[in-house]
Amino acid sequence: MLGTIHEILLVAIILLSASVVEAEKLTSAVLRYGLLSLAFVIVLIQLKAPDVALSAVVVGAIVTGLFLYTIKEVGGSEAPCRSAPQFGPPAGAPRA
């Protein structure tokens, strides 16, 4: 029974990781990251590593808080996660 729950959590970690990367909005990505961190902590508790799990809780909470604070200060929750890279001069600029 515990092995099945462990396998389900590992699949959930993989799916949550993909959803964090594919999130369209920054706050959505951070909240998904928080769920990913929670799933990781549960796996660590199942593996009988409470000290590592406690460390993961602290680091996850600090990182999630810093991400949310940074999003609030920089651009708000409506900012997209990705933007097109700008290579070369802007369109219409004269060439050297």
C-alpha cells in the first residue's frame, strides 16, 4: 500500500514539475511550485527522513515567499512567465 502511494506521489512530482515550467502566469507557477515542494516533503517523510523533510519545508517556504514578494514588487501577477528573446538590433534600426 505504501509503495503505491509512493509511486503516485513520484508521478505527481513529475507532472507538477512539467506544469510549473508550462505555467502561463508567474503566480500560477509559484503556487504549483509550492504544491511540488509539498509533494517532495511527503515523499521524504515516507522515506523516513524527517530531518531532510524539515529542511525542505523551510527552504520551500522561504523560496515561495521570496518569489511571491518579487512578483509583487516587480510586475504583478499578470506578468507572463516567458518573453521572446531579443537578438540583434530592433526592427527598423539602421544597420552598421
